[in-house]
Amino acid sequence: MTIKTWLDTAIQDAERRGLASLRPMLEALARATSALRTADWNADASGASEMIAGEAADHTGTNGR
């Protein structure tokens, strides 16, 4: 589900329930979610791409020895 689809559905649901005042908060949540999903740090959540060779040795439990 895209953020836009979610937002449209959430706004329609809020309006159906008589909670139209939620719209600004839903829109803010959609913007924040979009920003987090497109952040460059989110490309590889495992962190493996940032590991350098020296750190790889430390993660083996041998501390490079």
C-alpha cells in the first residue's frame, strides 16, 4: 500500500466517523512516514554496506588477531 493510498483511506474513514479534524494530523503523519522511507540511511537496514574490512574482523570475535 502506498502512503497516498493509506492517507486517502484514512481521511475518508475519519470523515465517515465525524473526525474531520484529524485530517491535518494524518497528513503530517503521511509526510513524516514518506520522509523516513526515502531517507538515505534506510537503503540498507542491516548496516552491512557500511561495514569496513577492519570492522568485519572485529565482528568475528577474534578482534583481528
